[in-house]
Amino acid sequence: RLWAARRDFSRRQYLAMATMRSVVLVAAAVAACVAAGALAGAGDGGAAVGAATAATHESVRLVLLLRQPEEGLAALEKLFWEVADPDSPEYGRHRSIEELAAITGASAESEAAARAWAESIGATRVRMLPSRDAMEATLLVPVEDMPAADDEASYMAPAVPAHLSQHVDLAIAVRNVLPRRKRQAAHARARAAAGAAEDSSMGLDAQRAAYGVPEGLHADHPDNRQMVWGTATFGLLKSDLALFYSNYCPDCNISRVHMNAGTPWSGTTGDNTGESMLDTEYISGMTGNIDTTVSNTNTSASTSGSTGFGVALLEFVTATLGTMPADKLPRVLSMSLGSLSYQSCDKMCKALAAKGQYSYKQCWDYLSDDQSQVCMYGSDAEVTRTSTEFQKLGLRGVTLAGSSGDGGSHFSFGPFNDGGIGSAIDALVCAQMNAPVFPTGSPYILSVGGSQWQSNGMFAPDCSPTKPCGWSDAGGGFAWDWPTPPYQAAGNVTGHYLASASAVKTMCKASTYNGGGRGYPDVVSLAAVGIPLCIFGGCSGSGGTSASSPTVAGMLSLINDARLKAGLPALGFVNTRLYKAAADAAARAEMFVDIAFDTINSQWDCGDYSTCVGCDTGFPALSGWDAATGFGQPLFPGWLKHLGTDDALPRDA
């Protein structure tokens, strides 16, 4: 997970304390879907049959992701970069669901084949989603075939037959089921995990001041909306939000913060509740008075820390946000949860198996089941399709922000150090490969890393709000999955960095990372532990890049507020414009506090200015963009100047 206080707990420790056992697929409840009338007509007889069926079967939502035409995907890619480019006449011309459906919608043949197969396995209420590249249906599964709520096993979606591979990419089973027992132990552990004392010098007012957000500035445009999303016990405790507001944002409007309509979350709390409250308190605290949705579309324990999460994310961006009407769609979405990418985990396990001591399966089971929030994606196809849906959301005008991770360049949270397979993986990754994370490694997301304002010790560099250091645990690196995106290729941003970084003695070896991949993070904000978090009736210190992403997302909502009031469209995908503005040295100085070495090879070059975490190499922070701190810490007045108006764009000249 991407919350620093949690990083020292393995999945087995977490299960022992919170007893929330995982399921391998996306499993989030829809038991209420079993309506008597829907099962067997109207009348008393229908109700009796419906009740009997509800007692013997569980209703599962089946989502089929249909094959998107190759020419449509190519057209989508081209259009995405045109709409994101401030020098293009297409800039800011966001598209509707219907317009995107005309580009990536499946063929009539694929629709017919998918429908016929769904009905052949007993699915009912089969319907095409508005995106025209996904279908949903209801499937009744015998209760005896369903894992118990606390079982680590999963109900797997029916396998797509080989002869349908040209029509259906993936099938997802969505099941909402909460663990039977309340997780009181999780409450206590979450409080302990937040751990460090809260530090008001790292609170909301201090952060707004450090970033240059004017005192009293709040967003209030009626069409401005923002969202945070998560799974499992991710939810909203309004009493804790009220406590946070009373301490840190007395003029924030709590009535504007709510859970998503139809949420399956029913007050059950646990580990991800800390995530959700941290996200909510900082995104809403930064903006003050706009519609803020806390979204949890999948409450199953399986989605908390194993591969159920990846499918839950795919379902969310496809069938929830992907079908949301324009007047409900958030302008900004912040996602703090994530894990190592599928490619990272796959490469680790293949390399470990090649050494002969452990098999691929032993490695995969250890990373995805024995550990929590380390490997949460089940296939490359799943991750690729998720990123395509990110593109579509960007084209609809949504800015996506994601935490860069809390394990440097090699881990989710740090080395495993278990004396067995975990230690073997530690040695492998430190010597042979970096382990980038997802979703932040997607080129279609603004990746937000971490800074810190206090020194790590007597011999460490001085750090302050106005001269920040890179947070020593923040994630950064280069994705295995995607090549250098256009906004980083322009001006050879990543190439210049890698050429300069090669002079640093603790720089990662070139053979251990994908120098031709998407580099992250793009920006950073405060992540060091001590950031106030109010939860379970009290306030304590938290941190990690889970605090960074919602904070930056809130600043983007403030900019959207100014744009909407000026009659301009929301920012949508912001990276291209951000990088183009930062290409000018004067503009970059207005927009960022750069975080970099004072000297190459100083004694702290693997601490506050690098992503080593558990290894003796990492990506150092250097002047300009780097793979440890991006462009640096935001200066809001510069962001507002260069992103809040379109007056200087070529097409407006």
C-alpha cells in the first residue's frame, strides 16, 4: 500500500491482526441484486421462488471487456495527445462517452458473440454499457461454490473460451461481500500505524503556505467536482472529518463531502480506512467547498491487498467512471492505493525461478498472497486495458493523480528481510532490477512523489518548507510497460536526466531499469511522517505519498475552479501542458521549488536525495526533472499563472 505507516507489516501480520482474508479476484458484493421479481416474475409465487433462490444462490455481477478495434485504439492514442497539447487546435475539446464509443466500441459481431456466451452460461440481464466496449450481466452462483467472506479463495469469473478470444479480452466477476466479524483489531492497529505524533508545522495551513496557496482561497464553482477512490474498508467517517476540520480547516464545508451513491461500504472499518480519511481530509481541506466524493466500488477483503485490487480498479474505471454522466464525472480523481506493476512482479519471479532455489509460483504466491499490497495485478492485459480506460477518462476531461509509492525504486514499502524467499527477492532486485509501480507508472496519470521538510539527522542536509528535500522513502523510476511519453520525449527530458545522473556513484546501473520508459514522479509534495490525520476519534501523525497525491489533486481542483469561472474547460490530462510550461527555465522557477544535490556524490546521496530504500543504488535528485522528485515541489501561483488561463496559447493569439 502507499501509506508509509503501514509499510513494516507483512500480509500475514496484517491478517493476524485484522483477520481480513483475501480473495484473488475482484470480489465486491451485489447480493441485493437478487430481487424476487427479477428471478421469477411477479406475484407471491415469484416472491417465494425468488426467496428460495436467494437462499441457495448468490448474485454476481459479470463484466465482459470486449475487444477494442486496433484502428480505434490507434485513433484514441492520436486524439488523446492532440486534446492534451496546448499547441493543438484540439486542446481542451473533451469528448463525450458517445464520441469515444464511436472510436473504441466493439464490433457488432463481438457484441453478439459475447452476449450469446453470457447467456449460454446462465447470465441474465445482459446489456451493453454506453462505452460500447464492455457488457455487464447478472450471474447466479450456487452458495456452495462461493468462498466464505473470510476465505482467501475467490470465486473466479468463468473462463472465456478460446474461440471467443478475438471478441472478449477479459471477464470480471464482481462480488460484494464483507467479512462477517467486525475488525476492531484493525481500528487499534490503524491508530498505532499512524504512529508518530501529529505535527502542526506539517498541517494544512503550513502546507498551503509552503505551496503559496493564498490564505482563505477555496474552490466553490457548482460544476467543480473531485473524487478519491479505494477498495475494501475505504470509506468516510464524518465524525473524524469534522474533527479534522475543527482543528485544521474550520471554514471547510463538510456537507460537500459524501460517499458515492450506491456504495457497498456500510461503515466497516479497517486498514484502508486510514487511506480514505487521509485522502479525504487533504483533498477536501485544500479546496474547502466543492463536491468531494469518497468512492468505494468494491468492499471485499480480496481487494485490500491482493490481485482482487487490480480487477476492482479495472472495473471502476470501465463500468463505473466509464459510464458516469458528464454532469456527475469528477474533474479530478486522486488514487493513493497501488502496488508494484504486473511487469515488475513477473520479472522478479522469472528471475528468481531462473536461479533454481524457488519456483515462479512460490515467488508469485509470496508476493501476491503472503504480502499485502505488493503485487496486486493479475496480468499484463489487465494493466494495459486499465491504462486505456485512463486515456478515455482524460479525454472526457478528468485529471488523474496517483501516489508514486513508498518503497523507493525497488519495493512497495521496503525489503522483506525474512531470511527466506523474501530475502532472496531483496538481493535479486537490489542487484538486477528496479520495480516500478502502477497505476502511477502509467503515462496517462500525473504521478505525485514525496518531499520532506525536516533533516534526517546531524549529517544530513538541511530541509525546510521553502527548501525541501526528497522524502527518503518515496517511489520513483521508469516503467517497464510504457515507452517514454511525448511530453517527456519532447526536449529529451528523461534522456538529459539519465546522462547527468550517470555521474552519481549511487545511480542505478543502466541494466536494472528501462531508460526508454515513462519516468516518474512528475511532481512531489509533503510526504514525511507527521502529517496530521484524524481517525477513530483522535488525531496523530501519518504520511507517505498517500498524503501527497490528494494534496496536489486539491490544488488542481483550485485551478479548475478558476478555469470554470473564466468559462474555460477543466484541465483534463495535465502532464503535457505541465511539461511544456516547465521547459522554459523562467516558468519552471515560477512553478516549482527544485529539489537537487548541492554537490554530486555528497555523503547523503543515497538518503534524502535518492530512491535507494533498502539497496545501495537509486535514482538521485538533480536539477530539473529527475526520477526521485520530478520537477519538484509546487508553487501554486506559478501553476495558476501557467495552467489557469489559456490567454497565452497559440490558438488564442
